[in-house]
Amino acid sequence: MKLIFKYLKPYALIVVAIILFTILQVQTELSLPEYMSKIVSNGIQYGGIEEKVPTVISADDMNDILLFASESDKNKILQGFELIGKGSTINIDKQELILDKDVYLYKSDEISDLLEMPLVYTYLARANNISLSDDINNIKKTLDEKLVSLQDNHESLIRVFIKDLYTNIGIKTDNIQNSYILRTGLVMLLIAAIGVVVQLCGTYLSSKTAAKIAATMRKDVFEKVESFSSSEFSKFSTSSLITRTGNDVTKIQQLIQMMLRMMLMAPIMGTSAVARVLRYPNISWLLIVAIGIMVVTMIVLVIFAIPKFEVVQKLTDRINSIMREFLDGMLVIRAFNSQEVEEEKFDDVNSEFKRTELFVSNLMNIIGPIMTFVMNGLTVAITWFAAKQIDIDAMTIGDMMAFSQYAMHVVMSFMFVTMLFFMIPRSLVSVRRIKEILDTENTIVDKDNPELLPEENGELVFDNVSFKYPGAQESVLENINFIAKPGQTLAFIGSTGSGKSTIIKLIPRLFDVTSGSISYCGKDIRDVSQKQLHDKIGYASQQALLFTGDIKSNIEFGRELSKQELDEAIRISQSENIILEKQDGINEQISQGGTNVSGGQKQRLSIARALAQKKNIYIFDDCFSALDYETDKKLRKSLNELIEKTKATVIIVAQRIATIKNADKIFVLDEGKIVGEGSHSELLKNCDVYKQIAYSQLSKEELA
Ligand SMILES: Nc1ncnc2c1ncn2[C@@H]1O[C@H](COP(=O)(O)OP(=O)(O)OP(=O)(O)O)[C@@H](O)[C@H]1O
Ligand SMILES: [Mg+2]
């Protein structure tokens, strides 16, 4: 999680913006049910009447109403109104009205309480056809009995009455209703539109941020992997590294996007909706029950699912790795008819993957139906219990609808939160896998203040070097000593697995020595920067590697080469006829892995790459093996001319005596030890291992 926050940090401002957008979105979404409730209650139930005191009352109606007020109240009430005579024009709710009777026009705000009970009594009396000419106290008594069931809730009564009062004067109440519904509807539309815009902004920002972070993370992982030495590589398989940069980073991207949306939204929505739900204390307990059911189910599911997430990711690695090996080795597999074995290997992992994935997705799939069940149950329960409240006028239908929408929001928020519990552990597996790469300590690092190497070539000295591969039990090299002087050609020969390539890999510090030291120009190679060291070395590895791109880019390999340098490298490495033979010449495309050139051509091109810039040391690890004798000879000849000219040091590993016969010094390796050194003729005399190799390869005449 720390890792994610580290990556989120540069986007703090955007995150704040997203939070603001989210708050706005929640507010707009939550205010909609309120307006809907208004449309239903005020608009439909009460005919668009919002006021608690009628704006106008006809003189006749006022007389009836005042019957129920005490003497002192009567005066006060009348003072709150203005009497307007028949025939004048008044303006009510945008309606021009020519009065056909005297009316009272409301002007003061202080009398609404005084008017409440008289309005209620009058309404009830009329509704129950009670004549007002009887003793007013008796009437009140009868009406009070009816009032008991209303529980102090007179608002709805009064509004219905106000509508009647308006109709009596000739006001078109339908118009009031229509304009109320229209007005509120428009406000709702506007709010909904704002909600959409805000939501779009929030989603856009969060997707963008997540994508950017994923890109940065991918770059960081790539750069980190680039800095790995071989021993770090051995910790991760290639396919695992590929899964991590691809699949795992994508998972993290999804997590971040989810965090920026759901994780922010759910608590904000949840708390705001809860606050609104609490306005209806009579039925809010329903919610607690619903949430309780959900949380418990979720927790149970999560407990089952979490251990499986890691397994899924590991299996993804395995599948990738098998697939990769299968694709790389397709030709060999066909040649050996071992498709079935490979298929079985794949099937095993694949079906385990299927089982685990199925288990996890089944768990996830349960969530949906449970949610639907809880939500529907809640709706039914809300309708059931709210109906009772509506019956006693403690709630309006609009209230019930609003409550049920708020309740859904609360339930949804809780669902999101619990979903997060599901998804976060899953993504955290990916986070950990990325962190593993980023946190890997490089074993081969530059010193803080590396020493500088001189421009000109110097001696390369192996001083009592022993080497053990990381994690291996036994040393691969033991007590290797030699000195390579400028202008010299050194050769290493020995049976396979004798440690030739290992010696070579120590020179550019692909590995560090276990004991002893390697120095160049009098400086331990661990004290100079790797970049400077690599700048001095031209290296052609045992596996000739070509990269996607054309021949030219494979030789240049990111360096700026002059035409002369390029031509020279092509000439010395005997690559001219490769280029001549290709349709597009030097611009011929090389396919991935160099599958469209032959083994020998690949070797020559990678030799050209090693030679393409002036270097002090050239290393060729068994790269002449796939060349025919003629080409081998020509190549060595032009290489010798180069060394004459530049005084470079050349180190050649070879299996063929002919290739190294003319080297200044030949070292014979056997099981990691130097068992013979000297020139070809010296070794023929005093080194048995060399003699054996030589006799197996050359005729008596050649040896002579
Ligand atoms: N990355 C590695 N991790 C562990 N052991 C390794 C590694 N690379 C090579 N070895 C072991 O080190 C020994 C020497 O290997 P090396 O590649 O140096 O042999 P070589 O002389 O170049 O052989 P070849 O002529 O076949 O190229 C071998 O026994 C090999 O199994
Ligand atoms: Mg080798």
C-alpha cells in the first residue's frame, strides 16, 4: 500500500480535485430523491401547495375560520391580513385575478401559528359536514376526537385546505400544481446534468491518473530490471518478469482507479446517505439489519477467497512460463514429437488455474444475488413499515420514496466497501510482486566515487580469481591467473562446462568475482564505473543475439556510428555478403530473435556489433564456431590487422584449435582450472588436455 501512496504522491492535487468532484457528485445524487419526494408530496399529493398559511382567503371563508380563534387571536390574525374589496385585481402565483368577492391578502409572517388550529378545525368541520352555526365549543370537542389520530401532524390537512380556499376565490390550482411540478422537475434535470458533468470529470481524472501511474511503474520496473545483474535475474524467471510488468501492473492500475473512485465515493456517499436516512428515525433500523446481513456474508466470502488470489497470480506465471518455453522451443518439440508431453504439462497447470479461478469467481458471483436479495427485501420492508407511518400521516409517500432511495445508496456504499475488501487483497498480491522487483538490491553496483580509467589500453590482470555462481555449492573457477597485454590475443580452450564463458563474463562485471581480483590499467574493475568499463569492451556473447529492427540498427545498437566505422565493422566481421545477399541490404529487417538469418550470419553480425566502435578489449565468446573454415580464417586475418593498428587486447574463446592456433597465448581450462598455458607449439609439447583436443581435430600435417 505504501508503494501505491508513493506513486500517488505527485498527483496529490489531482486527488484533491477528484475528492471534490466526488463530494459534488454525491451531493447532486443525494439531492435528487429529495426533489422527487417534493414532486410526489407537494406536487402531486398537495397540488403544488407549499405554503403553511394561505396567501389569500375569501372574506366568507375567513369568517368561518375565525370562529375557531379566541377573541384576542382574532384581532391579531386580522391584522396580519389586508382586506381587498370586490372588483380589484390581485396577482397570485403569476395569475391575474379580478376579484368577484372581498378577500383577505396575507401580509405578515407572525400569525401562522395562530392560524394553524382554526384552519384545521374549519377543514375538518367542512369535511365532516358539520354545521358551524352550532355551539362552537361542542363542535371543537367533536373534532378533537378526530384529531387524536393525526398525532400533531396537521401540515398535510392544512395544505389540502389551502387548495380548497384558493379554488373558492377562483384561482386555477391546476396551474399552480403544473408550474410547481415543472419547476421542480427542471431543477432536478439541472442537478442531474451537473451530476453527470462532475462524474465525468472525476472518472476522467482518475482513469488518467491511474494510467499515468501504471506507465511510470512499468518504466520503473523496466529500468530496474535493466540494472539487474545475472544473479538478480536468476531470482525471477523471465516469464514472471513479463507477467509482473504486464498483468500485475494492470491490476495495480485497476486498483488505483478503484481507489480514486469507489474507495473515495463509498464513504462519502455512505455517510451522507446515512445522515439523510436518519431524518426518518422510525424506519432507519431497517437499514442496520440489511447492512448487517451484507457485511457478514462479505466477510465470510473474503476469508475464503484471499488465500486463492496469490495462487492465481503464481499460476499465471507458470502458464506464461510454459507457454514461452513452448513457443521458443517449438521446432525442437516438433522434431522430437514431444508435443504430448508439453500439452500435458500445460494441461496440468491450465486446469489447476481453471479450478482456482472458478473458485474465486464463484465466490464473487455469489455477491450479486445476495445483493439483489438484500436490496429487494429492503424495498419490501421499507414499503411495509413506511405504509404504516404514512397511514398515521407521520410520513408522506414522497418521504418513503426518498428514504428507499437513500437506503439503496447506503446499501450500495456498503457493498462497494466490502467489494474493496475483496479486490484490495487481490491487487495487493500484485503490488507485492512489483515491490519485490523494485526492492531487489543490485549486487553489482558502482562505487560512490568511481575511479577513472585512462584513455589508452592497459593490462588486464586476473589475480587468483575464484568464482562461484550465486546460490551454487561449488566454485566454477579456481585460482585463475593471467595477464593480457595491449596488442595481445589471448585464447581460452577447454571442454564444455569448463568455465570459459564464466571467465569472460567476469571481465565486463556481469558477475563479480568471489575471491581474488580483476584489474584493468592497474585499477580493480569494481572501483571504476560500469559504464566506463563497458565503454572499453567490445563483447560478442556465446549466444549470438539479434534484436527486432534492421541489420544496421543491430550493428549500431543505439550508438552513433560514422559510415566508416560501420563499413569497417562489416568488413572485418565478414558480413558484407550477408548484406549483399539480402533484398534490402543493410536495411533488411531482422525478425524477433533473429529467426530469419542463419546461425553463422547471426554470429558475424554480433561480431560486427562488438567491433563497430573503437574499443580497448574485444571479447569473442565462441563466436567463430558456426563459421566455415574459410570465413573463420578471413575474419581472424582482418582482426589481426585491426589489433596491429589499434593495440587492442583480444580474448577469444573457441572449441576449434584452428581458430586459436596463432594466438599469443592459449589457456587450457579444465573443470575451472587453468591446466596449461603457452603458445600452440608449447602446449602441444607439454599439455595433455590440449594435445587430446588437437589430435581429435587436426591432421598430423596440420599439427606440424
Ligand atoms: N548462471 C549460472 N548459474 C549456475 N551455474 C552456471 C551458470 N552458468 C554456467 N554455470 C555452470 O558453470 C560451469 C561453467 O559454465 P561455462 O558456461 O563457463 O562453461 P563453458 O566452458 O563456457 O562451456 P561451453 O563450451 O559449453 O560454452 C558449468 O558447469 C555450468 O553448469
Ligand atoms: Mg561457454
